Amino acid sequence: MNACTKCHFLTEEKVCPKCSGETSKEWQGYCIVTDHTKSLFARKMGITANGRYALRVR
């Protein structure tokens, strides 16, 4: 599993399908956003789509 260095989206691909950013295998923790419109966490992280996101990416 890789995490995007820009938007923190978790994916199996080497390039992020959401923002075309570079991905990294160096990440820690994750959360699953099911309703980004009501999520305080999503608002604080700037998440605009539902999915799995890494909490920290290097």
C-alpha cells in the first residue's frame, strides 16, 4: 500500500489516481472517510472525497 505525498490518499498504484502526485511506502496510521461533507477530520486535512487516507506520509 502506498500513500500520496500531497493528498495522503492510500492506493496500490505508484501515482495517485486522485491528484497525480507521487506516492510513498513510508506512511503511518490511516483513517477511512465515509462522508467528507460532515467530517471535521476531513475538513481539517483538506479532504474533498471519501476514501482511505494516511495520517502521516514521508
